[in-house]
Amino acid sequence: MKELLSKIIVGKDPVVESRIAHTRILLTGQVAMVGIFISLFYITRNLILQLNVSYHYHAILLSVMILVVVLNRKGHHLAAKILFLTTANFIIFLFSSAASYYTGSFIYFIPIFLAAFVLFGYEERTKAIFFFLLTLLLFILAHLTDLYIVPQVTLSTRKMFESFIVNFFTASFLTMLLINFLIRENYYYTKELIQNEEQLLEKNMQLIKINQELDQFVYSTSHDLRSPLSTILGLLQVMELEKEKGNTGYYIELIRNRVHALDHVIGEILDYAWNQKTGIQQDAINLHALLTEILTNFLQDEKTQKISIQIEVQPTLEIISDRRRLKIILLNLLSNAIRYHQYDQSNPFIRVSSTIHQNQLEICVEDNGPGIHPDHQEKIFEMFYRASDKTTGSGLGLYIVKEATEKIGGTIHLRSDYGKGSSFMIRLPMLQ
């Protein structure tokens, strides 16, 4: 019903600047339609009762109100408002001055007072004030002076009572429409302010977080990048001093290790920057194939060959997610599990498994390595956090894992038994 009324008054595809402008246009049409019904009521009543009273005024009001609806619908909104307020003021003035005070015609001045400000609003307050003063002037002329433009109408007590009831309820309905508009707009305005404030606070918190991370990022990355370079320069100097002893190969291997460490840090920085700036991709992913692809990076590592790596994922399982981000997540988790494993135990293993639970994909990366001390478990996902001084990584890996997981709508949780092993549980939405 509401949509039908909107199409009748405003049109099917209106071009409107804002929601409040649309509401004012709709309200103009509504009050004009009330004017149409009032005119039709009095014309019909007078015909039934055979009263030859103010037919032409009601006919004028009816014609003008129809014209207001047409102008409003065709997009001439300002003209519709001006025509409505001008006509309504003078018609009410004529009826109030010609009819008895007890008919209640003067009551219509109340909604017209309100309509001037409601239909124009603060943006067009000059026009609103003009029509308010016009209404006030006409009210004074109708009731405080003896100015009669049309002859006075004499009605019986019963007819005056009937007119008063109709005028009272109609004017009350118009007033209710206008006040409801003001209340509704105040509600939406307050709601919008609260939402804007919440968004501003959220953005402020994000900025604080970004600034803190940026300070930490600059400090930590400069240290992580400079340390391998300093080591390489030192090794080159030692090579110069001992080049006659034939130890070049040994130092080259040390340099190569430091270059790999430097490359790893740069790779994590690039992953971090890419995850922050790049939008989400929706890729069809075979999880088993992705894990196999990731593990090929570690097959030549002697440490990897000492560990039993178990993939408990259905070869046919396919999911829809961001392939690159998921690869970054699994690569970091497997890399950490291999790097910090206990190789001297009887059966070192890393197990990757997957299950589907409540329309979510759960991926578990589990190992029986040294585990993580309880003091560090709540902090390992923080940027540049290292669980111990012996940790050789940059401290960015698990932070990137958490950020990438949340970016694709997932969560990650750690369960670790210190001295016995750890498992990382990733939950991702199953997208169709």
C-alpha cells in the first residue's frame, strides 16, 4: 500500500536528491490528496442535502489540489508546494471569515502553520517564514477584523456541529501527518548521527591501530633488514682476510643463508602490504592440490625429510575462497611447523586435516613439536611478536596469517600443549 501510494504521488522512477527530499515530495502529495477528499466530501454532502453553499469554492479547491498532485508527480515540486500553501491559505481564510466560528474552519490554520516549515524545511526557511507570516496575517484578518470578502453563511446548529466534527478530525489528521514527519525525520537524523559516530570511532580506532603498527613496522623491519646485511658485510670482510686459507665456500654458504633470511623477511613484508591493499578474490580451489603445491617448496629441505607429513584431505574437495590468501595462510603455518619441530623424537609429524561443520570448512594444521608456552599463546598473532630470543623469524608470519584469515571472513584459533605440540584451527565460510 505504501509503495502504491508512493508511485501514485511521486511517480515510478523519480529523480530525488535525498531521502528527506523524497519524503517531503510524498508529504506534499499526501496533504494535497487530503484536500481533494475534503472538497469531495463537502461537494457530495451539499448535493445530498441540496445545500447551495460554496460549491464554487470547493470546486476551486478540488481543481487546485488535483493540479498540485499532477505538478508534484511531474517533478515540479517547488511549484506544487507554493500552489498548495497559497490556495490552502486563501480558501481557509474565505471559509473562516464567511462561516461561523463554531464550524471549526479556523482549525485548518494549525496544520497550515506547520506545513510551511515542514514542506520547505530549513534549507528554504525564507519561503517557510513567508508562508507562516501569510497564514498568521490571514488568521488575524479572518477572526480579529470585520473583513468579509464573501457573504457570511448561516447554518443550523446541527450543520455547524457536523462541520466542526469533520473539520476537527480532518485538521487533526493533517497535523498528525506533519508531526509524524518531524518525529520520523528526527529519528532518522539521530540514528544517522549515531551510525556516523560509530563509524568515526571505528575509523579512529583503525587509524590508531595503523599508526601503532606502522611505528612498530618501521622499527622492526629496519632491524630485520639491516641485521642480515650487516652479517653479510662482516662475512665478506672475513673472506677478504682469510681468502688464502681456502675457506671461501664455507663463507659463501653462510652468506647464502643470510640472503635467504633477508629474502624471507622481504617476502613477508610484500605479503603484508598485498593483504592490506588488495580486494578479495573468489577462486575455485582444490584444497588437496593446493597443499601438495605448498609442500613441494619444502621437499628438498633436510629437516622436512625427517618429518612425517600427513594430508588428511579429500582429493576431490573443492572450495570457493581467495586462493592466494589461503596459500599464504597454509604456507606460513606449515613453514613454522617444520622450522620449529623437534626432530630428535621418535615420530615427528605434521598433520593437515579438513572437515565441514555447520556450513563451515575447518582446516587443522597439527604437529607434535615443542608447543608454545602458555605465557606466549595469547600474543603470537601480534605483529613482530617473537615467543623467544631463539626464534629466527621476523615475527610477521602469524600476524599475516591472522589478518589474511579475517580478510576472507574466517577465524583462526590455537590449541597448544607445551612440550607436546600445537594445532591451528582455521574456520572459513563455505561459499557457493
